[in-house]
Amino acid sequence: MVLSTRPATVKRIVDVDLPRPRDLKMLSSRRFGEIHGDLLEGLLEEATKAFSEGVREAADMMEAFGRAARERRGGPG
């Protein structure tokens, strides 16, 4: 589930359609990467909105999500 900025509302529900049972190998699967990237984009979007509205805590969250997205894409961290 991805929540919106304040006041928090449900922005999107993501169906995780990965097969069960799940193990650590799943973390390197293409589908896991797609789901992970999609969720990070949604979170980064909401963090950016919160930051632009003057919410200081969002700056740290935005930086962390941006760094994670860059590392995931193989870019400079």
C-alpha cells in the first residue's frame, strides 16, 4: 500500500504477485525489481510533494529513496 502525503490517504494498493513460498533468491528476480521500483517511485513522488509543502523530514526521506533508486539502477550513489 502506498499512502499519500498529509493527511495520509491510500494512494495505491499494490498486488504482490510473487509466488510462494518466497526465499532470498526472490530479491534478485525481475518481478521483485519491478515491484520494488514501482513502490519506490510512488514513495519518492509523495516525499517530493511533502518536501515542496515545507515538510522538513521529507528531505531525508527523499534523499534516501533517491539514493536507493540510483543504486538499484547502477548509477552513482
